[in-house]
Amino acid sequence: MATIKDIAKAAGVSVTTVSRALNGYSDVSERTRKKIKQIADDLSYSPNALARSLVMNKTKTIGLLVSGISREGAKDNIVFEVLTGVNEYCGHVDYDIVLFNTSSSQQKQKTYTQLCRERRVDGVVIQGIKNDDPYLMEVVESDIPCVLVDIPIQGDTVGYVATDNVAGAKEAVQHLVDLGHRQIGMINGHDRAFVSQERIQGYQDGLESNHLPYKEELVYNGGFSEKQAEEAAVSLLNTLPETSAIFCASDLMAFGVMRAAKRVGRKVPEELSIIGYDNIILSSYVTPSLTTISQDMFQIGYSAAELLIDLLEGGNPPRSKIVSHELVVRESTCQRSKQ
């Protein structure tokens, strides 16, 4: 296997010149750079990533840090969609990815900086972190660049990528109002999620813009869990049976609400309209198929990697990007019955 010394000998230059030419330094003439690269190709030279990282103090590796990966979460495919987006962009720019998981309790045992140093990553895309997690304040104060998914925080080395959750939730409510619904419930996620705060704001805005009162008794938390959402919806429908529609802050919870409707004897959509959020793959396969707010999690991952690597490469990119969303109307919502 050819080494950098072999290239230097063939080119008649020093090892340092070869190293600087191959790593793109501007103090090497274009003529010399082309000559060295041609010799490297002729010798089938493959750079040693570890040696390069020691010299450059960069690994060309980014981390995807996900908080709270669980077996139930595999059903919504969101982490995988973000991962494939990150991977797609990294492949274009010759970066590697390390996937690692954390939890609120693990974050108290090892700091964000320690974790990044141990995994030898230049920067991190963070997904699923809660608003009271220790890492959230650490990433703002750290000098390790990061991009947050769905958490609207910016700083010198911090950016974020998200959809407009407020607008998306408001559109969901507007769709139900346009169908004649006036008693609209909501199954939200949990109080520690930024998206929950934004989606309930959109729910409130949607009601207000249609001169409908906000009633706390119509809002339950489902913890982004299918089972919890099912139990919450049973309680809501038994307590306030006049509820004719429910907006859910995730598709998984909407599936739980569908089961709850069956338990209390309500037909979907004739007797209860249900709308979700995310447009996960399963939403088009359930019966009836789920009306939902679609967000492109692949594009979110792709954009997050792009923003992060721009930060790492010394550019001056915008510190945030909003990815578009879309109302997808299927079979789980319909005109409110006049009964």
C-alpha cells in the first residue's frame, strides 16, 4: 500500500508539501497540487483517516445524538428518516456519521463535551432532547458545533432545523373547523417537548381565529405514546361526549385515538374526525387512512447535516432553516354530522 512518503519521493517534494497539497492548503501552487494528486492516483494512495485527523485536528465525522430511542419509536420511523437525510448529505461531502443514544439520566453522568470527545466527532446533530435536559444548556455553552432538530435555539456554534409547528397545528384545526366541527379536542405530547408547546399554541391560535373558546378540559397529554393516547382519548370522549373531532400532536397518538374511538363506540370519521401530525408511513395504511400534517423528516435530517457541516467548514450560514409542511387529507376526517 502506497504511503505519503512514496508520493513525496515520486514527486520530488517533501512529505509536508504532499500533506498540505492533499489537504487543500492554499500555500501549495496549483501546478504542484495537480502533480501530487496525479501521482497519488497512479499509486492508488488511500489516506489514513486517523493520521489525517491527528494532523488536522478534525475527524470529518459528525454525530447524530438521539435522546430516548425506544422500540415503540421504531413504529413511527422518524429517527430513521432523519438518519437517512443526514447520511445522504454526509455522503456528498465525504463525512462519516456516528449514531449515539442518550437519556435524561445518562446526561447527568457524562457531559455533552465528554461524550463528543470520546466519540471523536467534529460536531453533532441532536434530536429528541427535552427542554429540561442537561445537554440543552451545555450545547449552547460548548465550542463543539451542533444543530438541533425541532428546538429553536441559536448561538455562535448552534443552529436548528424545524418545521413551523405552530402553523401546522393551526392548519389542522382549521381543516376540522372547515368541516363544521366546533368541539375539537387535542391529544398533545408532553410538557418537556418543544414541539408540544408549539403545537398546542397552534391549536389555540386555530380556535381563536375562528372565535372558538379554548377549554383546558379538551386537552390531554398522550406522551407521544400510542397506549397513553388511547387511554387519554377514552377519558376525553367519556367526559365530553359532544367532542366531534380530535387533533393529535403525532400520528402514533392518532392511532391510539382510533382505538379509543372503537372502545367507546364511535365510528371514525362519521362520529369522530381524527387528524394527526408527521405523516409517517403507516398513516396511509391504517383503516381509515389518517388525515395528517406532513413534515419531511428526511429533508430535516439532510438540512441539519448541511447546516452543521457549513458551520464546521468555517462558513457563515444562516443559523436556522424552516422546512415546509403540508396538510394531507385522507379518510379519518369528514363533514360533521348534523345530528
